[in-house]
Amino acid sequence: MKGIGIVLFLLLLPAFCRADVHLEAKSECSSDKVIKRRLDVRGESLEVCAVSEKTAENEFNAVSAVTPWFGFGHLKTRGLLTEAMNPCGYSPTSEVFFENARLVLDRSIGESGLYGVFARPLPGLTCFSLGDRDNQYLRGILAGATINDFSFSLLLENSDIMEYSSPSSWYLSRPENAGGAELWNLLCNCIYEKDWFLVSLSAGSSWGDYVERGFFNRDYVTLFYKSLFELNFMFSGTTGQYLAPGGSVPSSQYKYGVDAWLRPWKPLKLAGVWYTDYKRPDCRDLYYNDFVRHLTLKSTLYLWDFTLSAAYAADTVFDNTSQTTEKRHYTGSMVYDSDFIRLSFSNQWYIEDERFYRDVVTAGCRLYFEYLQASFTWKRDIGEEIADSFTGELIIRLDNFRLNLSHKKDGDKPSEFTVTGIINY
């Protein structure tokens, strides 16, 4: 993939000489002997990204490109393609439910992620092959269309089942995936959007060699009115036999919840998230599911240049219906932000089973000047031990050039220094 990418990059480069393009070159060097580089070129109909990372033990290089007709290299999924990889894995706050299904460039510097190629022979039709850096294990076709307020996506994927085993493999009543077999996934997504509501529905099925047929369903409804309120409902679930592409077993079998925010008074915003996540049992013989219940409540008050907020979060974990663990998290913060200075202070308290066990205090300052920006952050983590950390950053901007100098000191660990240079045209 690396050699093919470099050749295609050189073939496509002359096209930029005749087009209006944006170029960004970034180079970063840190005190732990890690060197990162990225060259990002964006035109009207072509995006090219070349990245490299060099450490004392390893060297990583990748060249990626995307056009309206084809793409290759380090890629990210959106919409239905993302949801297919991790069914029941997203909370009501996720944007994956109403994103357009597509493949885009992944500009991150790192070996993890998806690599592959895709082609769009017709508008609304994408053929792709994806995998990690060593194996291409997922092939598929994505078709989509938009008519007025209605959009539709259909996804057909064929993948090689990767080897899978669970901690309870010695007493499972069914054989586990040994790898080498094939799996098929068929999913569809329908989105209908109007001025004050949006409905997104997804359904799918999996089947293949030595695999029982499984089913997946996800429903999402959102109601909103300008800047006054928004209310989101979500439900997702799979049957016990459903497998995600690659043969991976979804960690959750059911998830449902609500996400909402309300602005009864312009300076005041109230928000809350609640969902319950039922974990998938290790085998069919279990009569119960472990599940997690999450609740977050947050209020924010905007007064001139001040922002005051308070938040409460609680996670209740039910383990084997006999053990229950409850974790609570309280946060209070204040931010002052003007044209030339930003001051922030926050305090977080953590409680588990009615026992206080952690307190985190964070204070920060950021100064804005015409060509200079400086920021400092101090954090004290008070738990079984007291640990202090400090982060400082200096940013110099000169026309198309930016220089970032950062320093981080975390407890007793050695200090880390990072120098980053960015050029934009």
C-alpha cells in the first residue's frame, strides 16, 4: 500500500499546479525521540495526505488520497459504515445516527485504523475493500440516494471471520469462531428530516459459514426547535447470534436512552443524558445480563464574559444480578473569556459506593496577542496519593507559519517537550 500510494501521489501532484489548493505541512519533534510529519493538500476535487512517524523502535509511513471517484490509504468511516462496525456501541449523544454513510481521509498519525481502497463508478454507489495494515478482510458495496427530505443507504459487506474466543470457551454450548470462514452483513438506513424533527432507522442481518443468522435494529428520533430545546430518543439491539463485520461479537445486546437539552432563558442551558446498556452474555446458558445505567445532568449559565457550569454523573453497574457498584461524579467549573485572556477553574469529585476516593482540581490561563498565544494549566489529583501535573504551551503565528512549543510535567515522570511547526498556503 505504501509504494502504490507514493506512485499515485506523484501522478496526481501535477493537477495541483492548475488548481486552487490549500497546503499544510506539519512537523513535530518531542523529547522522547518521536518525530511526526504530515503533508496535507486539499483541492476542489482532490485531497492528499502523507504522514510519517519515527520512533526509536519503529517507523510508520502512509500516503492517502480521496477524489469524488476513488480513494485509497488510511480511511475513516462515517454513518452506517461506522455503526456497522460497532452495533449497539453508541449513546444517544452520538452523531453517527444521522451522518451520511461514506469513507473519508484519516489524517491521524498512527498505524491503527482502517486501510484500503474504494471506487465510486456511479453517483451514490461505492465499492470498497478495507482492513488493517497487514490484511484486507472486509469487502462491500454501499448504495445511497437522497430525495427531498428522505435519504436511504444500503450496505452489503463480505468479511473473513477473524479468530474469536471468550473467557467461557470451555463450557460454551456452541462452537466458537476459529477463523477462515466467511460472513455476510446486510444493513439499511433510512433518514427523514424536517424543520423540527429527524427520524433515523437502521436494520440489518448477518449470516455465513457455520454462523447462525442474526438480526440488528436501531431506532433514533430527535425533536428540536431553533435554540430552545432538543430531545433525542435512541434504541438499539441485536439477537444473540448477530456478528459484526470480521466476526466480532458486539459487547452490548441492547441499549436505549434519552438525550435532551433545554434553554428556558437565553443565559441558561439545561442538559441531560440517560441510557441503559445491557451487556451481551458470554454464552446462551446465562439467564441474566450484566448492565450499566448512566445518567448525566448539566446546567450552564452564561453571564457576560463568564460561564458557570455544574454537572452530575452517575454510573450504576449491575454485575451478575448480585453485585452492584455505583459511581458518582460531581463537577463545578468557572470560565472567564475575553478578547485577550481566558481564565478557567474546575473541581471534580469522585465517589464510589458512598465512599469518596478522588478529587481533581484544575486551573488554567490562556493569553491572546496578535502574533502570540500562551497557555498554562495546572492540575492536582488527590486520591490515595497526591499527584500534580503542569502543562505549558507557547504558540507563535506569523502569516502562514505557526510554531508550537509545549512542555508537560506529570507527577514524578520526566518532563516532556514538544516542538511543532505548521506551514499553511
